[in-house]
Amino acid sequence: MYEAFFGLHEPAFSLNADPRFLWLSETHQEGLSALCYGISRRKGFLMLTGEVGTGKTTLLRAALDRLPADLLDVPEVAVVTNTAELGPLDLLKLTCAELRIGGPQLPLYQPLETKADYLIALHAFLVDRHRAGLVTVLVIDEAQNLSLTTLEQVRLLSNLETSSEKLLQIVLLGQPELRRKLSDPRLRQLRQRIAVDHHVEPLGPQEVLPYLRHRVQVAGGRYERVFAIGAEPTFIEFSSGCPRLLNLLADKVLLSAYAKNMRPVVPALVELKAKELAAWRFRPPVERRARRD
């Protein structure tokens, strides 16, 4: 809506996890390297954690995009996102569905009814992929929501291996609560199998300006045409270095500036919109209205 007004070819601050807009801060560069290394070297278990909005999903997508083409067949990346109340058999069903195992195109693997059926089909599928020299990846998002029983099933999936390599590369994405959950003594076997582990930190104050500038440039614009000097301190204070909050504020600011025919955006408008968003985020729930007689 406001893109042409600011000389942009596309939205610069969308909340979508588009790896093209990934700005590699020190923590994101380290996380990207860890993911690429762990998946391409078939390390088996990888874990990526971070607070909400720090860019975990974007980082993972960037890592998958950077893997050698002969290692990864993108449709064979299974992504499980609905993890709340997910049982062990449910996890197997979703994994097989994502990998298209057991459908009409694979009659050899039908019917799949029990946990053993799914494991046998999954193992046969992974062996075929391994023989072809391909890597298969299972991504479990919001892994902190998994029960201890389902996390134990995740560990058992890592037993699908050859004598020298893991057949399935499992990436656990989660919030810091995942680390606390894995500290449970009952999950010590799973914890010990995590070969690659990285925690994504928020951006530092000195990294906010390069982040904003990078996203404007990727969208085809010039930063000086979009934001006036002095807008950055408010972005820093409002977001505490969280990329999602930076995007949220920037998008709201640009829309307001477009409506006011303001270019570049002055610091006062950034401050105003930051206060509005802060008030909305921390506003207490509306009290339930008294019932009418």
C-alpha cells in the first residue's frame, strides 16, 4: 500500500519468515552456520532456541536454502507445527504425511495403522533416500509444547540410522522453555543426543540500524528516503532487539507516514506509534461487562 510512496518494490517489514530479508547479526550467523553444518554432515539432532520473534524460522529457512542442491529435495523436508497435545503416534502420522509416505502413490507402504506400521514405512523411505545420497529433515516447531512422552518418541526416531550416519536429521525449534523441559532427568538420553545446539539472542543496540537498513535495501529502497536521522533510539527501546517487534513498529510507522504524506519518517512519529503499540501490548484485558438483568 505504501511501498511506492517510499520507493520500495515490496513490503520491507513483513512478518513473514522470508530468508531473503535475513540480516546476519553475530548470533544469526552462528546459528545459520550451525544449522548448515549439522544438516549437511548428518549430525542427527539439532536444536535452535530463542525468544518469540527472534527469527528462528527465518534462520532455518535460510539454512535449508543454502544447502547444496544435491543434498536436499525440498518436498522431503517435513515440518510439524501443531505440537500442542501431540501424542507419539500423532507425531509419526504427521511426519509421514509431510513426507508423503503411505499415500496412493506409495502402495507398498499401505496400510498404515499402528505405530510399527509408520516406523517400518518411514525407515524404508529414509533408506531409499539415503541410498540416493539425499538428506531428509524433520523440523519440529514450537517443540517446547511436546509432552515428555512425545519427546521420547522423537528420540526414538533418531535410532533410524546406518552404521555410520543418521537417516533423519531432526531440528527442534523452540522457545527457552524447551531448554528447561530438556533438563528433566527423564529426557537425559534425548539431551545427550543433541549434536548441534544454538540459542538465538536478540539484536544488540548497535545492530538495529543495520537491520533496518538491510530490510529497506532488500525491498529496493534507500534507508535515508524512508527514515530520518534519529529514529533508531525509539526502535531500540521499543523492541529490545526483537526483530519481529522491529518489523511490527516499522510497518505501522510507514503506514501512518503514508497517510500523512510524510517522507522520510521523523522521529516524533516513530515515538508516537511506539507508545501506541506499547499501550496496546500491555493493556489489561477488558473486564467482563456486568450481565443485564
